[in-house]
Amino acid sequence: MLLRIPLESHIFFEQAILLRNNSVTRLQNTLVLF
């Protein structure tokens, strides 16, 4: 039962990765602006 990952946490995990990637690209964009 512990090995089975709920769909909600899987979606949350993917959204967390997307948010991290967005923040990294945003940081690179600000570095390019400066």
C-alpha cells in the first residue's frame, strides 16, 4: 500500500517540478536583462 502513489500526490509532484523549472527560467531571464 505504501508503494502505491496516489494520483493527487503525483500531480502535485509534477506541478512542483514545473514551478521549479519556471522559477529557474525566470531567474535566467532576469540575468539576461541585467
